[in-house]
Amino acid sequence: MASLMALTALGRREPTTVTHGPLTITERTDIALASVAARKGRVADVVAAAQSAGVPLPGPVTYQAGAPYSGFWVAPEMWFVEAPFATHELIADLLKSALGDAASVTEQTDAWVAFDLAADDLAPVLERLCNVDVRAVPDGHATRTVMEHLGVYLIKQGRGAARVYGPRSSAQSLLHAIETAAHSVW
């Protein structure tokens, strides 16, 4: 009899952690993710409902950490919202309930791979991967960019911390790109 076992985006049973010199790359499988889009003419309703529910909906190119929800801006009147997977596996249902019919909410957890990058200074690696001047942008900067032909979201959490969301189907390619950039630096 076959048994079903969940696999990470990299095809393993446990999340992958890779170290190259001072850089640590950690695959995050403990994050639930959903997109929230305000329906036409309803952005004020979405913002009010989100505020009541403790769901941060930050302004353009911004990430806002919270508990249990964190969020980042992806387009006008559209955000991605994160929460711990252990308690928010059904994040889309929870957000739909909280935001009502003013928003369109879509489950995104299994569409993306998340990698947390940690080093004393990530700029040398990230400047080889994308066109974001990570030295100049503030902590909490969140933007869509391209890394090795892949459309990704980059969130700067600090000088030495960043999260990269990439397409789950290209998880191995994205990890390889980050590792290759790290090898060229260290």
C-alpha cells in the first residue's frame, strides 16, 4: 500500500539548509502564504477589516512583520500575507473569513519556495543575483525582481537577513543560483 508523504519544494522530507562561507541558506517550509487583493472600489473596506483582524497590509515596496500575520505589498491594492504554517495551514480560509467579500484571497503556500538568507552582509551576493541595491534600500523593503531568469520577491529584513520567494517549480534552480553567487564571493 502506498503512503503519501509531504515533500519540500526541493523534493526532500525535511527543509534544506546550506552554508557557503558566512552565508546560510534555509528553505522555509513553516510559512503559510496567501494573496489578498482588494475588489474594485473596496480597498478601504479591506484595510479596515485587515486592521481589525491584525493583518498588516503595508504600502508599496514594504514588508511589515507581525504576529501571527506578516505581509508585504506586491502590487497596487494587492499583498501577500504570511503566518506560521503550524497554526495557519488554512490561511486562505482564515483571511477570507476575516476580510469578507471585500477581498479576493488565494492560497499561495504551495506555489512558492521561500529561502531565508543570512550573513553579516548580503549585499555582495544579492548584487550578483538581482538589480536591487540592497545597501541603499531600508530594512523592510519588499520588491519583485529577477534572479537568474526567475521572477522572485525579495524582502530585506536587515543588513544580514533577507527572504526570497521564488516559483516552487524552480526551487532547485533558484537555490543553485544563490549558491553560485555565494561561491563567487566566498
